[in-house]
Amino acid sequence: MRKRLAPITAEPTAADLAAIDAEWPLIAAELDVLDAEIMMLYAEDRGGPTVLDWRRLRRAEAGVTRAAAELAARTNPRRAA
């Protein structure tokens, strides 16, 4: 038997929006990785990924690492030391 989900009527709180805003650089970096991975999949149609495709993916992955480290340093000041 399938249960019905209750409709969500509450709006996000200011704290929820602030948390999303704080994490947005990491979210954007992860989207860059996703875009690079999609380009790698499409590269198969044109003979395989090029050196530039691989470079784009590596830079996007490095961006995720930087954004995650910055977020961790901001959320836990003792880790920044």
C-alpha cells in the first residue's frame, strides 16, 4: 500500500537560506565537475576526450577540493590552523 506524502507548506527559514548560501561555492564547484564529466561523455561521439577535456575535468575536481577545504575552514575555525 502506498502512503501519501503530506504537502510541504513551510518556507525555508533564514538559517536554511544562510546554510545554502555558505555552501554555494562548493555546490557550484560540484556542478562544474558534473559539466566536465558530461563533456567527457559527449567526447566519445567525436573520437574521445581531448587533452583540453581532461584538463577541464582536473581543474573542476581541484576546484571542488579547494571549495570543500574553504568551507571546512569556515565552519570549523580550529581546522584552519
